[in-house]
Amino acid sequence: MMVYGKIYRDSSDISVIELFSDPEINVNPYLVTEGADVTLTCDTRLAASREQTDLWFAFYKNGRKVQEFGKSNLHTINSVQLRDSGNYTCEVTTQSSSVRKTSKGMDIKMTGSALKPAVFLLSKWRKILTEESVTLACNVESSYQGNGTYSWYKDDKKIDGEHRVYTIQSARLEDSGDYTCELRDSDRSDPLTLRVRDDLVILQSSPSPVYEGETLTLRCHHRGGYTMQSSTFYKGSQVMESYYGDSFYLMNVDKTAAGTYTCTKVMRVSNIPFADSVDITVKELFTDPDILLSPYLLTVGDTMTMTCHTRLAPLRAHTELQFTFYRNGEKVQDFGKSSRYKITSIQTRDSGNYTCEVRTVIGHVKKTSPGINIEIGEKTSGFPAYLIPTIVPVLLLVLFILIFTFRHKISLRPARKTRRPEPTVPTRDNSEGDDVCYSYINMRAMPPPGSSALSTTSSVIYSAVRFQNTTGDA
């Protein structure tokens, strides 16, 4: 007998959503000097539907682990030394290690006092008139102990000068350019641009860019020997100030102060106006803050640490900042130098919407983070409820496999000859019992197309026939 089988198929599209984003390592403060405390942060974000997943963090330097896996995404180095320099990475994993991701490396250089020097103007203005003098200074950290021989460059070409201060006594047009300095064992400074003009009136400004919270100073400067009437200052086409002085001050600037400024002066004798313009850039003093939370999954009795994370502009890296924290709009920690807020044994009452605020010491620049909602769960000894959506499908799949395997084994097991119980029948001299008829049938299934293999199964079919003599005849 031939048995033909059919194969049934179905398909389904499966999409896999990222559990958490690729981690990124950040360092605070941005410029790291010997002896300071440094905090590395491993930043990642969980998918919205898996916000309660417990993540673990580890940190590496040059490929070697420097902090074992734990719930904290912070790694602090107290009183760093030059030997702490290296390439740092962090790794994030789930508690079962089923998902694991590593950040890109960040080269962190712990420097001594020999930071990259910077060029400053001692005479304040970057734009001057011909025949005026200007003095530049090459500044490094006061505790620098390296070689004290300086080198000066204009437009990347070395010029005479071996001291910290470089002076141009009577400027010429060809003195315009980009000036840099260096020491023998240091990096070269960033350039400072000097402009020399052969005009009657120029608009001078405090060094650009100006940073948030600083004062922008504009000076409508004219050549000596000429008598001028009042100065008028414009931003774009809008008049900002008009008076007999030469200077205009804009206090506590923010990004809206950026733009093109113009000043005009009228010569008293001829009433001829002279004008000049300058473009002003206002840079961010520090980035908008974010709250970083460790650990992600919080229950009653845990220790919670929040970090108000921001980054200072490199050229203002030594600006002192103050931090404060709020819950549901109410202050829970006053302004101070610490960017962390810590609760050693949290309770359900600590749940709420948290924000942090960062400001300069004098409060001219303030920025507030977005809110983060924190729910403190009760400690339970039972199975975590948030794992049920993941575990239930797995259990159902295992149960299905067990049932399928069991039924498959039963269907292939050859029938055993069993002794059936004797039927109760009337008896004569010759007792009659059950007549059992056994039949052996070999069942052979046809192979699928393209296959020559045959599958043979032996089965036993039995029946019981009950004879009862009701006529008295044999």
C-alpha cells in the first residue's frame, strides 16, 4: 500500500527592535589635568517598551577592563595621573548577557601643566590702524615646568621672537595675518587673527567669538588728529546707540546677540560720514544639560544616583559651574559644585519628574535639562512581572515541542502483542474463548519528488471474535 504525504508550509515576517542604542562614552571635565577627578559616563537609551530592563556596564582602558560589570554607568578616576591616559571604551549588556554592545573608543589624554598654549592680545583689539602698536602674549598654565623657549609664527611661517610676549611697535598692512606660538615640548596654539587697516574709522570689538554670559564691547575708533562728531552703532539696520562716546557695551550676551554690527562717525569739518562693520559670533558656553540615571531599574531600598551632564566649551573649560536638582518642580538639592544627586535608600515617595539646572557662579547663564520620569517599584521576591511577555511565548513553544515529540514517538512505536482478558461466555465440555486474529501489514510511503529513500513501517492489526453457541450445535 502506498501512502502519499503532503507538506504544508507557512511564513511570517519577523522584525527585531533595538533593545538599547549603541553606547557612547563621555568624559567630564573635557580638559583633564593631572590631579583632577575625572568621570567617564557610558550613555545609552533603552527602547520605550523596555525601559524597565536592567542593564550592566563595564569600562576598559586600551582593551583591559578597569571596572567590572555593575549597574552604574559611571567610572570615576580620582586624582588622575599621566599614566591614566589611554583609549577608553565601555560595554553594556543585559543581565543574562543575551544582548551586548560596546562603545567606540575615546582617546583621553591626562596632561600635566603643559596644556596647549594660547595667544592673547594684551592691547585688547584685533583690528588696529596702521602705525599703531599691538602686543601678543603666549600663555600656558602657571604651573608649567617645561622648557621656557618660545617660538612665534605668522601664517605658519616662523618669525623672530623667543619670549612669551611679542610686540609690533608700528603696524603695517603686511602685519595682518594669523599668529600662533609654541614651546619646544608643547603643541602649537590655535591661531589669533590680527587685522591692520589704513582707514580713518574702524569698528573694533572684543575678541570674537564671544561666549554666552560675557560682555560684548564695540569701539568706534578713528585715527588721531581728526575731530569727529557722535558715534552711531547699528545691529543690521537697527540703531543700537548714538552718542558722543566711542564705545558700546552689550552685557550678558546670548546667541541672539550674534550678527553684523556697524558704526558710523561724521567728521566735524566736512560732515562726511565714515563707517566700518564687524561680524560677531556668540558661542555656547556649555551644552544643554541632560540627566543620567544609575541604575536604570529602581526598587525600594536601592541607591539612586543622578548626574547632571553638560560639557563646557574647550576654551572655557575652567569656568566654574553650579548644579541643582528638582522633583516635580520643587528643589531637592541646592546649587553647588557637585553635578550629582544621590539618594542612598529610595522610597516610593521619591518617584516623580526630575530636572536639573546648570548655571555660572554669577548666574548670567542658566540652562535646564528635559524632565525624566522616575517610578520607584516595590521590592518583590516573586517572578519579575516585566519578564512575563518574554517568558510566556518560550514556555508555550517548549510545551508544543514536548507534545509533538511524544505523539510522534507513539505513532511510530510498533504495536505489541497483548494478552486480552478472557471473555465471559457460556461453556460446554469444550470451553470457548476469544479467537484473536493477528494481521501484519507493512506500510511503505512513497518518497517525495527527487528522493529515492523509502520509509517502511510495520503495524499489527488485531481483532477479537467472540463465539457463543445458542443452538446447541457444534
